[in-house]
Amino acid sequence: MRSFLVSISSGIGDALMAEPLVRSLKLNFPDCEIDILVSNATAQVYKNHASIRRTIVLEKAKISFAKLIYRLHKNKYDVFLGCIPSNTYSQILAPVLSRIPVRVKHRTPHQKLRDLDFLFHGILPIPDGKHRLECNLDLLQFFSIKAEASNPQFIIDSNIRKIIDDRLPQYEGLTIGFHPGCSPSASFKRWLPANYAALGDCLVETHGCRIIIVGGVDEREDVNQLYDAMRNKPINFCGTCTLEETAAVIKRCDCFISNDSGIMHLATAVNVRTFAIFGPKDERHIGPYGPIHTVIRNGKDVSNVTVEQVISVLENSVFGLKKHHE
């Protein structure tokens, strides 16, 4: 097994929950070459990762997909590993048509596509309540490897750190990051901008915090609502940063408050204490990974979480950080 192709071709959060698998793969097969099959959204996640030889974008258009299959076949991979989720037709057919001899992934949850699982040599179940990061590591069981779970890691180039440090002056109080957005297709996971605005004003006026907002271009509408509603204007980086720059901004925060999103996982990957506001999704499977992080929920509707509830959680935990910060 000299070369691996690892499918990490969904969202940013999915890519970060696959990162410990990539590290473990390189640790156990130090002489192997690892390429990753990514989406346009996940290409930046592994930009500075030492274990990766190259990233290949999964193209879905017919002509582009045919060229991709030719390229993958020419690379002659020994093993394909499909991280969760690897369940679209293109994700399933790419390793088959490119004739990768050993193909391993998780069981497809959708009945129609599940009929194609026979094309793989190893299929793993996804246990109820098991974190996706740990499920991805379980793929190594096919090679008799018991991998220890660890927090995801995102590597920030030192030059990017300096650029962000120059843009963010030092602050005597606590700096708290907000990510009030989420994927446009997942609005059911969004805590309202008005709630973030009320929370931000309370943190500024009661605890002397500095608020920083991050997010993508498609989240500007939510952020603009938040910004306009706050009496104490936050520092707004939304829509102005690359993913790596966003990670550097988050790294300057003492803690981070976020919806259930890929940026939530980015905060955990730069080891910043994260408070994630959850609704219908199961945090046991896709929540922030690691003991320092906290999920805040009130039933399965994210709108049930109140500003007072979040403030109570923060006052019982975060503001103990102040002594350490000083």
C-alpha cells in the first residue's frame, strides 16, 4: 500500500472531521503518498497540511468527470478511503471507474444509493451517536490499525498570522468570536442575528469584551442585521477573509460562539474554546470535538435557545478565563 486516495469532498466541517484520519494514515504508513479528493469548498482546508501530496477537485460535469477518472486511473492508487459523507454518484463511481483495487467507505444511508455499496471491498456502519471524526478513524480497522482519536488540526501559515495580528490590536479584556451564519441550505441551524446582537451587547457592557464576527460572503445579510442591531459595534471580518485568514482571526479569540457550521469545526481545529448553539442535529455525531468545547441546546429547535441561557453558560465558564488571559 504505497498510495492512498482519500475522499474529503463535501463541506468544511466534514473535511476537518476527516483530518485526524489523514494524520493517522501518514503516521502508520510514513512512506506512503496521500492524495485527497476534495470539493471546491474543502480545497483550502488541507492547503498547508504536511501529510498531503496533492489535492484533486472532484468535478461533476460529464466531460470534467471523465477527465478526472482518467487522471485518477493514471495515478494508480492502491487504496481508496471514503470519509463521511461519500454517498453521491460521483463520490461512489470515481474510485470504481478509476479501478482503485481496494475501496473502503461507510454504509450509504440512502436506500437508492445503498444498492451500490457492493462495489466496495469494505463497508462500515455508522453507529448511532458516534462522532463522525471517530467513525472516519474506524476506516483504518481494515488495515488492522487502532487509531487514537485526537482533535482536528488546521495549519495556519506564519505570514497569515502576522497579517491578521497587524489588523487586530491587542486588547486588555476578553476577545470573543461570533459566527452567526450557516449554509444557506441549512437555515434551520441558524440562531437569529438579533439574538447574537443582544448577546454581544451584554458581553461588551457587562464584561468588557471585544466582539469579532467572521463568516463567508453568503452570510453577509445575517451579519449586517447583527451589526446594525448592536449598540456596541463589533469588528467585522465577514466576507473579507480566506478560510486560512478566518482561522487566524479565530485563533486571536479567547473563545468562540457559533451556530452548527463548518466554521464551528474550524474554531475547534485551531484549539479555541467553542460554544456551539445546536438545534435538530445530533451533536454526538457532528458537534465540536474535544473536552474543552460546549454545546448549548434547548430541545430540537435552535430558536428555543434564549440569550439568557447562553449568557448563563458563559458566566459559569468563560469568565473564569479572564484570570488566565490577564
